[in-house]
Amino acid sequence: GKELEEISAALQIKGYPLYGKHYVRTPRGFPHEHPRSVFLLHNTLYSWIEFPTRSIVHKKDFSDFVFAHLKELLPLHEWLMKVLKRVEEKKHSQKFL
């Protein structure tokens, strides 16, 4: 919800758009005009940027460069892990019902 919206906005400002949009319409039962309905159009959710690998790969500070980019993407990773954990906990609790 709101947390993903904030993460997405922050990443986009830094040049990391979200990818994975697949559907044309929001699922039945969800309002099309909802401010976060855009996320319901995704069947995957990821972000990345392309950079000139030939000019960077052989530099001494390449690992620092990669680490800096991964650090920028960390909020999205943490959000996804939190959601997956909730899904797994729900699955686990339903096994015992």
C-alpha cells in the first residue's frame, strides 16, 4: 500500500523505475481510480537500471559501484521480503486449521 508507493516514488526519483506491469485493467473488485491501483497491474515487481558495463566492469571500484546501486534498491527488497513472510505465515497457519 502506502509503503510501496513511497518506496516506488523514492526509487523513481533516483532513476530506478519499477517494472513488471502486465495487466491492462485493475482486477475486478478494485477501483480503477485508487491512487495505488497501478501496482495491481503488475504480475511481478522489480527495479533495475542499465549502465555501460564495458566502461565500469574493469574499474578498481566496480564492487563499490554495484554495492551503491544495490543499497539504493534495498528498501524494495525489504518490502518484498516482508510481504513474502506474511504470505508464508498465512499459508502455514492455514495448514493447521
